[in-house]
Amino acid sequence: MSFKPLLGHGRIRTREEQSAPLQTASWIDSSVIFDSRRWACQEAELRWTAPHHLIVLTDAGSTSRTSIRTEGKTLYDGRDRPGVLTFVPAGAERVGFYRDVDLSYSALWIDPALALPGLERLRDIPILVNESDAVIGTLLRSLCTEMLFGHRPDTVYVEHLVSLAGLRMAGLSGNRFPTSNRGRLGRRMLERVRDYIDTHIASDISLSDVAAIAGMPVDTFARRFKETTGRPPYAYVLEERVRRAELLLRDTNIAIGAIAFRLGFSSQSHFTTTFRRLKGITPRVYRLHFSPES
């Protein structure tokens, strides 16, 4: 299996390579793509350009040497280690040399045209190599874990994750941005948004779709929704799904797997994990304790 980044074009030369197949998932018509795999080789040279922004987390492993250049300048000459992050803006050429590679990594590809809060700031960030940020690391590791367990997170969750990762990455570049004026959604607007979520609770709800109902840019809507409800949109959708699940578990004999499907979870295990995280017990235990027949 020859190593090749998921997107873009360029030249790659490797020696004694032992790469594993990619694990991938995409959202919003491939505006957001996630991939992970293990890459091992004795030496590698890479010259690559991609149309998407790229955030890479080294999950495990190391190199004995990693040297990254761009525009004829050396950006980094050292070693890869677990937990470090690299950012490459869309359209930037990355030239790299690697020795004694044995890495497991996760990569988040973001279309620069995607209109989510904070992503416009990524266009002004240069290539960053082997930075550290605990929040971005946790986000990418959690997404990797979800994929390993066969879960495909909802679009609204991924949108929130991408926005937060973008904002944190902008902070790593040393930029400081002014905060926008905060506001709240009006009562009628909030009711309209809640009605939309209620009607589409079984669907893969996206932040951009809900923002369109409010007639606002995505970043403005997300900020005002959280100011109004105290929760980001993705958390509200998950809590609403779990609230409905409680009613179905208490008042019906519908199978747990069918409830998961009816409420828009990607699988029964995804439903169980989310329910336990928010309620402290599994759906099965909840039904045993709180149904009228118990």
C-alpha cells in the first residue's frame, strides 16, 4: 500500500514502505473529510499541494527526523512525536523529508469555501509544524475513536468540531481577532428553529441548514443560539434526541435499535454511548428502571 495524501497532487518517494489502508469519512458534500492510518517507511520525500486546508495530528509513533520547507525556507527540522499538530493552508506547497517513519495519524481536510465560524481565519495562517493544542488533539482523537467504533457523527457535531478546531488553530498562529457583538435570538425565531429541529430530528441536521431557517450567517446564528439557550446547536440537537428517547423508552415497547434509527443516531451503539454520556446510564437500564411495567 503506497502512501499518498487523500487530496491534492505532487510527488512522493518512499523507501521500504509499510503503510496501512486509509479509514475515511466525509460530510457536507466532502467539504469536510477525515482520514486516519498508520504510515511506516525508512525514508520519504514529499512535495505536495492540496485544495483543502489540512490539520494533521500525530496520534502515536515518531520519526528520527522530520524536515519541512516551504518557499525555499526551512520551517522545521527535528522529530515527530505523539500529540503534535501540523497545519497546511489550502494551496500551499509543503516539501518534506522524513526518516525512520512509524506514525499513526489523523487528518482533517477543510474546504476553504466552507462557511463556518472561524474558518475564514485559516486563509491567513502560514504552514505550522509540530505545534501543540490539547483541545484540537482531543477533538481529532475523539473523532478517530468514533470512526473506529463504526459511528458516523452527525453533521452538526462535525461542523461544531471543525469551527472550534479552526479557531484554536488560528490562535496557535499568534493572531488576535476582535470578538463580534453578541446577541440573542428572538422568541419567534427560536420557535422557528426548534420547529425545524423537531421536524427533522431523524435526519442528519446540519448547522448551515438551521442557520438558513433563521436567515443568518452560520457564525452569527451559532453564537446567538448559544447565547439564547446556553448550548451550542449540536449539543441542543443531541439533548433533544435523548429527551425524546426517554419518552419512547418509558412509554413504548419499541426496540432500542429502532429508537436509535427513529431519532437520527448512526447506530444503536452510537445512541447507547450518547445516552449514557448525557444520562449516566444505558437506554436498557433506563427502560428497566423507569418504564411503567418495571
